[in-house]
Amino acid sequence: MDGQPVEEVSKEKDLGVVFTKELKVAENCNEAYSKANRMLELISRTIKYKNPATLLNLYKSLVRPHLDYCSVVRNPHYLKDIHLLERVQHRFTRLFPDLKSLPYKN
């Protein structure tokens, strides 16, 4: 471009989706996991009275959109990526006192 060499990039972010040269989805899954985890931490830190209906509404409106956004593009097929995203949902279920005693299986 005008005599200048074009710089090659290893990844590009467009509309919140990271595209790598290899088109791997691990980076997208990590980003979705960290955003959803931060929102879940905000909910668990600020809500003192853990009413299940309220927690469920907050989860559906604040956490779940980060997991669902561009899920068609992300569509993890490696077990490590699937387990990473499911960890957020497991962490949400631990907010309920009745469910804390149930074991989590990877």
C-alpha cells in the first residue's frame, strides 16, 4: 500500500469476535468466559438476599448474553472450551445454598 509493506496480524477483533489466523475458537471462549465470570462475580458480591427468582433474572439478563453472543461463530467443539463455558453456569448454581452440596463433575 503506497510502497509500504502490509503488516501481517495474528488476530483481528470485529464486532466482539476474535478471528485468528488458524480460526480457532479458544480465544473467543476465553473472552466470553472472563466477561461472564466478571458479571457473575458482580452479582454474587452485590446481592445479599439470594432469592432464586431474582438471581435467575439477573443471570439471564447480565451473564447469559456474554455466553450467547456470537455463539454460532464461536461454537466450541473441543471439550476444554465447552467445559470452560459450562464452568460459569456451574458457578451460578453454587449461589443457591441448596445446590452447594452437589458435586461438580468435569
